[in-house]
Amino acid sequence: MVSRLTLEYDGTDFAGWARQPGQRTVQGELERAIATILAGDVAVTVAGRTDRGVHAWGQVASYPHEALDPVSLNALLPRDVAVLACEPAPPGFDARRDAVSRTYCYRILHRRTRGALTARSCLWVGGSLQLDLLHRCAAALIGTHDFTAFTPTETEHPHFRREVREARWVKRGDELEFWIRADSFLRHMNRILVGTMLEVAQSRRRLEAFTELLAGRPRAEAGPTVAPHGLALAGVSYLPAPGAAEGSLPASH
């Protein structure tokens, strides 16, 4: 018996997803709530291990036990984590292994003055940006590339090639959203991509220099790692039912 959880969380006050001794983590809070109801420890497997400060709108996890009432789980969880659904999964379902793609969104507040309501969820950029260059950077990402330049030098990843299936920038009023869907991601990959694309949009890096990084250039040649609070795991895709299509990203504006 396996169950599938869908949950959302504000990552601001968490030391990431993964359980860590002496640290407040999403996994630790979720497993504590499940164990309280089932009167026994249950290990949870997650589709995407988010870092400290990163949010989730559609995280997926699985555990080897019966499905539980989301309302009962939420009553035991802190206010910054909520289970949206908990349902029986097919035998052998594994939230991480069976995922075919993950989708992330990085949000930027692009205006002269900083915001208060978006302070925990958007990176504020007050200077000018060339939006056409952001769109061209995103278009260059589609396909399979070597993202060595976009992950820390000290890493546990043995392979650095990733297939990006969709990538685009979307403008919504004063906000810019970078949406990206890929088979999987390297640690800090999206935050370094955004930091480097912003350099291009601010005329501090040539577009051609950005595209050259996708051939496996060293980390030192890419841009900065932007703050985690703008990033959210938006959703996880699994093999669709026959005749169904994998979800798509929002259209560019």
C-alpha cells in the first residue's frame, strides 16, 4: 500500500525539505504529523528536495501506508505547510523515481520601489531590464545541455546534462516570472540561471556568452546565485493517462 501526497509550503523559515538533526525542515514536520496519526514512524519520499528558503506550490511525496485525511494532517502541521491532497497510489509508486519532469517558477518584482507583500516570495530588481534578452536566454535553454556552470563546484551530482523541455519568461504587471520544466535539476541550477540571465538583461553579459555556458563551462564563468525566496517548485509531472498530454507552462506576455 502506497499513498501520494500533494502539498504546498512557504520555505522561508525552513532549512529546506530534507530532514536534518536540530533543524526545522518540511520533511521533519510532515513525518511527525503522519507518525502522530499512524502511531509509528513512516519515511516520506519526495519528488524534489527544495533548498533552504525555497517554496513549493505543488510538491509531491509518497509513503508506504494508507492515505490519510488532509484535514487531519493539516491540523497537526504548522501554518507554513499544508497538505492539499492525500490519495492511494498505484503499487510501487515512488514520488521521486516515477516523476518525468519538474516545473519551477522564479518570481521577480521589477519596479523602482520595493514591495512589502512580496518580500517573502519575489526578488526585487529596481533597475532596468531588457525583456527581449530574457526571452532569448530562455529560448536558448530548451533542449539537452551540460549545466556544469549552473551548479556549485562541490557537488554530489555525477552527471550534469539535463533536458529542458520548456522555459520562458512571463510578465504579469510589475512581476516577472521565469518558468522552467525539465526532467530533473541540479542543486541551485535555477537560481544561478536567473542570476546569469539578469546579467544579460542588464547589459553586463553578452547573450552569446550566456549560451556558451550551456556547453559545460566551469561554475566560475556563470553569474551569481540569486536569493532562494523567489523560487518555488510549481509542480511535478508523472506518466499521464492514455490520451492525456503533459502539462505546459504559462504563455509569455
